[in-house]
Amino acid sequence: MKITKHEGRLAVPDKVDIPFIEGDGTGPDIWRAARLVFDRAVGKVYGAARSIAWQEVLAGEKGFTTVGEWLPDETLDAIREHVVAIKGPLTTPVGKGIRSVNVAIRQKLDLYACVRPVSYIEPVPSPMKEPAKVNMVIFRENTEDLYAGIEWQAGSGDAEKVSRFLKEEMGVDLPPGAGIGIKPISAANTKRLVAAAITYAIENDLASVTLMHKGNIMKFTEGAFRPWGYEVAAEGFADKVITEADVYAKHDGRPPEGMVVIKDRIADMLFQQVLLRPDEFHVIATPNLNGDYLSDALAAQVGGLGMAPGANIGDACAVFEATHGTAPKYAGQDKVNPSSLILSGAMMFDYMGWKEAAEAIRRSLQATIKEGTVTYDLARQISGAREVKCSAFAERIVDQL
């Protein structure tokens, strides 16, 4: 049976069909490991009352070799129809070839919020002195900014045409032969992203939402992201949200009980502050490119992308995903860490309302790492650890359920 959504609310049957994309490179290895954990967790927590029927859909290299398309329409239709899906990493060539299939999925399904929680799992090695203070959720706008892919290759006729227009009509001189990209940021897309971030903070009793931007330089794009964010807070959440300025001007620096503080930070300043004072930040709302950089940098503070879950969520559907790349040199070796995809599945269960299964997965994964049973990436950093294969790591998580 399929998940349905009406007026923003999910209806999740106990016997549910969920599409999956296993992914490229190491994707099949980590998908097999993650699926084992998902199925066993659901069975352990709910017995025969709940179960998942996994439905494979194609994308990436498997889609191209099987049906000649990197992202078949049938895959997009299946995700829309089933509302919730999960995927492994997909290949994205650098500097040539197809544009990102990951980005195409987000844009074609209007999955406007890339949601990435970042928190520390003991005893994963970290460069931070106090990594447990890192506990943030990034809400990254997914559909515009430079990731809209509006660009023209250096030296091409189209680039020369755009350059000529800018010079003749706008008085803008570009270096000869420059490649050109356009950075759109809109009020509507900004406001729905910030509204989702604020809603998440309210529903999860988190203390603040920070608007990350580089508005001191890009005044009409990221500079507009900031006031649009404050506007949606005032328009839709006035009884739940207070600005940082009002906290200091009206409340002597102490936020009123039950209110979420909304504040903003310039991007380069925020990169410094999440290192020096990470416990001051809870939810961060950001344009697309900033969010990509920040979420990866925060993942490094708690042990790397192998431990970082993620989701792409829109009004109609959601796709949960591993946040790292395909690591093709390790493909088929049953070697890499499946934790990112496993934790993304836990996020998926939270989203579905199967929170008991989500918590069981997180507890068991942490217990497995804490006892020192880990894949190669962590074993080389944890003294006395027992290195196991990807599949054996999943099996040990299952044993801990």
C-alpha cells in the first residue's frame, strides 16, 4: 500500500510500499547493508504489525545502462505516487557530461528543502575538542541559487552573446572569454524554505533559527534572502518567533520561554562561529551553495560525511539519501561505511511517524560504534577498533537491536 499526503499530513499504512534507488559505485553495497537494518528494526519494534515492500526504481548509471536514461520519468512518477523514497549516492561528472542527477531529482520533484541534521555519535574521531556540542539541522534551499544550472561555457557563442548584452545594455564589462553563470534567489522560494526551518524548530523545541547569507557582497540575492526570512517569521510565526534584536532590546538578552529566536549571520562569520561556539546554533536556513558547503563542513566536525544523513523534502514528496559520493574505487568491495544511508533511513522513519524504529536504529548504530566494531574509515582512527566489512557492520547493528 502507498503513503498518501493530504493538507500536509501523511497517511502511512502499516504495510507500506517504498521506492528505492540503490545508487552508483558503492551504492549497492551500502543499500544492502541499510536495507537489512531497516527491515530488522521494523520487525523487531513492530513485529508482524508493520512491514515494508521495497520497490526498486532506476536512476544514475543503472538507469542509463538499463533503459538509456539517467533519470527516467517512470522513476519520478513512482516517487510522486508513493510520496516517500530513499536513495544511495549517484554519479556526477565534474566539468563535463550530464548535470547532477541528484540536483535534477530535487528540482523536478520540487524538493525545496535539503534537510541535514548534524550531531555527534560517540566515540567517532573528530577534530573538535568538544564535538558533542555540535547538534544542528541545516535547511538548505534546493531549487535555485547557482545550482539552478543557468550557465554558459567560456568561449561559446551563447557566453559571448550574454557578455555582449551585459556590456551594451547594462554597462557591465566581463573578462574576455569568461564563462558565465546566473544566481537566482526569489522571495517565494526563500520564504517557503525559512518557513519549513521555523516549523521544524518549533515542533522539535529548538531554541533558534539562523539565516546564513553573504548579503554584504551579493546584496540583491543573498542580501534579499535575509529580509525575506525575517518577513516570513513575522508574517506566519509572530506568536512563536522573536528576533535576536528584540531579545536584547526588550528582554535583556533572555529569550521569552517557548519562543524561537531568529537571527542572521554572514556566511564567513558563521563558518567561524560554528567552530568556536557550536552550541549557540540549532537550525540554520541557507541558500543552496552556502548550505552545501556548511553541511559538509559540519559533518567533518563530527566524523565526516560517512556519518551524515540527509533528506530532500517538498510539499508533495520526500527523498532521503546518503550525503556522500559514490566512491567508485571501492565499488563491490563490501568495504565502505553505510552509516549515512542507515541514518537517513532513520530520518525517513521519523518523517513517516515510525519514531520507535528510528530511535532503535540510532541506538543500535551508536552501540556498535561505541564497542569498536566499525568499517575501515573509522577503524584506522579508533585505537583498538575491530575492522569489519560493510555487511558485517550492518549485521552487528541488527544484533544490537
